[in-house]
Amino acid sequence: MATMITKEKRTEPRIAAEELQPKLIQKQEERAAEAPVVEENETDRPWSVFGTKKLKEKKNGYTHVSLFSGVGGLDLGFRAAGFRTVWANDIDPDACDTFRDNLGEIAEGDIRTIGWPKLEEPLDVLSAGFPCQPFSNAGSRRGVSDRRGDLFNYALEAVRELNPRVVLFENVRGLLSVKIGRKLLIEEILQQLHNQGYDCQFKLIDASNHRVAQRRLRLLIVGVRRDSDLGPFRYPQEKPKIGLSIGETILDATPDLPNQGELMQLNPQAIELGSYIPEGGSWKDIPYDKLPERLQYIRNNMEKYRWPKFYARFHRDDIAGTITAAFKPENAGVWHPVETRVFSVREIARIQSFPDWFVFGGRSVKSKYQQIGNAVPPRLAYEVALEVVNVLEGHKPRTLTDFLKEKRPLRPSDKAIHYEP
Ligand SMILES: C[S@@+](CC[C@H](N)C(=O)[O-])C[C@H]1O[C@@H](n2cnc3c(N)ncnc32)[C@H](O)[C@@H]1O
């Protein structure tokens, strides 16, 4: 029963307000020092969860097999959330070099011939972002008739062979309209996963709702193995887009940052066209007589070409558009908001939420743009990985006892805390 506070009990010596204040401040400072670096405010830059130097893997962390790993955007996000990549694979030598330099071992080779690893421990999560070019709007849209389109079969085979507790497939929205025979490919994938014992769901996610400074739509298919005692998967909650503008993301990048001096060199004509475009503008700001013939023809037939927005130069207060692997100054909004140049390799890495310590290697600047454009934004991966942890932990709710043990302030982003007497 609750004790009533009587007037008598209140007669104990009172601490003077002036005395109490420094004690409270000291306590708050101690708690702040113990709290993780990430805070839900403007100081939470998209990449701040990854710290300022290479991120070590957590010993005994959850196990992760990563297929089509590229430079490891997804692996970085999962590592920050407490996962260990026990096997990763990609065919691209440049992406593999970058992966090795920043994250560690990767098996380089074609997934069709490399063979599955013998794992020494049960597998918690298998991720696969099979190539999206055959399905994406930026690509040919030939779907599964494209040679790369059959690669999803290898992801499904890996699921059969390695029996992960959770499966995560990542792809572009275009996957939803691809057909395989008479059936939609998405249905085929879900059906096969279901038959292999997984409860599945899929969702289209905009990375800018998950602390990434970029509007980037991605399809996330998640399967949870039915025979294990796991919690349900919930997609991460959307978060406010505070601090995600292009200006806040790139304008403080100093020349000494890795990859900041690396830029795609444009031809004089492209530079001239770009110089007519103000911040927030596009090719519509270029005088007609300065346009090359091909673009004049399109300008004369705008309806036929569905009002294209070539040479877009976003305003520094805007959120960037999707960084693509092709990185064409004509088709994608890759112009620097205030300088007559396109974004540097470091700038697009930041837009994709890679930390500044993550260095991109490879034979050419073009390859670096491609590696970054192909990547899953690590911050989005991190937000998803936290939810996968909840699944693996059986979604045990956080209790008052857990909360008190953690000794950190409650944040608006925290899930509700349960009281167990
Ligand atoms: C969309 S990217 C994946 C991005 C990555 N999951 C990440 O988190 O950053 C697709 C990757 O598939 C790789 N790839 C394409 N064909 C392959 C094959 N036959 N075997 C292995 N990897 C392949 C490409 O090199 C590319 O890095």
C-alpha cells in the first residue's frame, strides 16, 4: 500500500535549493557520460552511430552472412547494432577492396560458383541485396530475362543451405513489377521463403525517414523462421528529418577528409550548362540557345518525354535525391548546391550516411561513385538491425528494472517501459 506523506515526516532537514542544484547537475553529467553517443537531436548526424574510427565487431555478437555485400553498407549498420559478419561475398574486386579495408574479410567471386561456407555456429541473419540494375528504373527493366536477374535464386539457395533465423532481402521498388513467367517475382520469392519455413513481410522504405540525408526508396523483405521462438519483426519507426539537408550534410566537409578531393571530371560543355543553373534550379534555367540540339529537341517535346528534370541542382536546404551507381550529372541531382562541380566521393558517401573514416578504394573515381551508389545506407541498415535484434531476443519488453540498470535518461525514441512488480 502506498505510504501517505504526513506533515510530520516532512520535518526532516531540507536541502537548500542552492545546495541541491550542483548535485543534480553533477548527477546529470555523470548519466550523460554513461549514455551512448547517439541522441535524438541535431547533433545526431546520420553517421554518428558509427563513431570516429573503424568499428570493432562485438565478440559473441549475433551472426550475419552477407551476400552481394558490395562495400558493406549493410554490414556496417549491422555491426554497429551488435552483429558479426561471419561470411560475406561479392564479385566486384574494387568493392571487395573497400570492404576489406574498412570491415575485414570478404570472399571475392561469383556467387554462382563460389560455394557456400561451412558455418561453425547457428546463423542468426542472412542478408542479400541481389543486383538491382535489372529491376531499377535507372536500369534496363528487362527483369529476369537479364542474366543478373536470376541471382535471387542463389539468395534462396543460401537460405536453404544456411538456415538463418532471420532473412533480409533488400531491393528496389522495380522488383515489385517484375514477372517471372505469369507470376510476379515478389510472389515467387515470398512463396519460396514461406515454403522454406519463414513468415514474411515486405515494405517500401524511404531512407530519409530513418536518419539518412537522402530520399531513397528501398524494398525490404523480411522473413522470420517459424520453428524458432522468435519475436515478430517490426519495421523501424519513422523519425523526423532533422539535420538531413544537403547543406548540413556536406558543407562542412574539409579538403583533408578522405576521398574529398576526388571528383568526376566533367567536359567543358557540361560545366558551362551547369553554370547557368542556380541553387535549387535545373536545366529549365539554361537559355534555350545554349542547349545542345538533343536537349533542345526534348525541350520542344516536353510532354512526350514526361517533363524530365535534367541537370537538377538541389538547394542546400533540400534533402538530396537518390544517389545512383551511374552518377550522371544530366540525369541525377548530383550538382553541388553552390559550386560549379558535382559532389565529391566523400560528399556522396556522407549523403549515403557513411562515416568519414570509411575510405573508398578502387581503380577509378567512377568506380568509387558506383560502389557508393550501389550501397545500402548504413544508417538505414542500423535502424533495421536494431529491430532484428528485437526479433532475436524474442521481443522481451524493456522493464523498469532494465531501465534503472542502464542508468541513462529516457528518450522520446525509446519504446515503452514495462512495469513488472
Ligand atoms: C545493390 S549492390 C549490394 C549492396 C550491398 N548489399 C550493401 O550493403 O552495400 C549489389 C552487389 O551485387 C554484386 N554482384 C553482382 N553480381 C554478382 C555475382 N554474380 N556474385 C556475387 N556478387 C555479385 C555487385 O558487385 C554489387 O556489389
